[in-house]
Amino acid sequence: MAFTSREILIGITNPILLIIYLLRKLPFSFLYLLRLHVDGLERPYYGYCLYQAATEAKKLGIKRISTMEFGVAGGHGLINLERHAEQISRITGIGIDVYGFDIETGLPASSDYRDLPYIWQKGFYKMDVPVLKRRIKTSTQLVIGDVTKTVPKFIKRKIEPIGFIAFDLDFYSSTKEAFLLLKANQTKLLPRVFLYFDDIVGNDEEIHSEYAGELLAISEFNKGFRNRKIAKINSLFHKRVIKSTWSDMIFVLHTFDHPLYNKYIFSSKDRQNAL
């Protein structure tokens, strides 16, 4: 594997990254939960969000949840999500259904500045469906097609409550369309759904802002709902053992009027401060 000069400098100034790199070479299931706490697994943000969702479900008495990735492309993320789901299900006892949404033909053409065409171009991230189907688990379901058509159909299906969604659709327009899923009936959502947005940081050429892309889609969603809000986890960066950029890419959909939103789930049953 070749490293850029920037990556080499980061490695020199942050020796802990070398340890993380070595941890990620271990078998995926080995000391899974411990390694998850220190980013010692590929895509720790998938694991973090899904583990939190499964833990929430368990405390609410929900035995099975759904998770999905929007923007599967080559399939590396979806396969990784499967691996996290397998380990988290084993640890928590919560069943997890995995779905992957993709248009298959790559990004469509767009001249809308909100889709950031100076970064994304038509045809990027095509999917080889036959190859991917051979690599994913038979239980994982691919939902192929434009989200403007697939999501409205999917939302009518009988599915387990959604606990975690990874958004990697790049465009503002397709992300906004995929948000229809966040408008689903309360029975199809955990009261707090964990969300990962892949395209809100990026490299120095991307220059993401709240006026375009995924951040704009989030802002508009929040303006449209009184009892549903997409919000960051305050100070997640500081709560993690390893301080990683991905902490800024994690959000939660709060459905405040969900019948289970106010159910007490804290591990301590009686919180008192002794005199």
C-alpha cells in the first residue's frame, strides 16, 4: 500500500495511528468490542453507530432492527457493514437485517450547484451487481434503482425498526430523496436512529458547507419537521478514546413524538449523589 506524504507525516506525529493500523490487520472478530472503542477495525463509525442502535433496541425490548447503506458502489462499505452486524448481533443478541441501496449505473449527470458537480461527475462509482451479489451474504438485500423510485416502495414494506443508516449518495438531490425513509411511520424507526454522512468533510478540494450537499439536505429536513430533527451528538469527538474526524460525521434522527422516545434506558436504575 502506498502512502501520501500527508499520511506519512500524520503517522510520524501520531504513533497511535500505527497501532490502529496493526489492530485492523487482526481477524475481524478478535476482541471486537475492545478494538471498536479504539478504532481498531475498518470503518469504526459503522460499528459505533450500529452497536449504539442495537444497544438502544435491546434496552427498549426490541429484538430485531434494520440497517442500510445508501450508495453501495463497489460494495466495500456494505460488506463491512455486514461484518459489523454479525459481531454486534452476536454480542447484543439483537437480530440485524442489512440492506444496500444503489442506482447501479453510477452517479447521474447534474448541473445543480447543490450537488457539487465540481467534485462529483456522471458515471462515478458504478456497481457490478453480479460480482457484488457473489460477495455479500444471501440475507443481505440489494435495492437497485433511483432512490426517487426505490425508497417510496421500500417505505411501504414490512421491515424491522431502522437503527442505523449510512448515507453516501454524494449529491444533495439524491440524499434529500433518500430522506423520505426518515419520514417513515414511527413503527419503522427506533426513537433515535443513528446516521453517518460520508460527504460532509472530505479533502481540501471539497469545501463542504451548509449551503449545498448533504449538509443542506439535513438543514432542509430539520426545517420541515417539528417533532423530527437530525442532530449531531454533542462532543462525540471528546468522548471517544481516539479523536477521529468521523466523529463530526455522526448524527442522530430524533423522533420526539415516538411512543418509546421517553422510555428510560440508562444503565443505572436509580441515579443518586450520596452526601
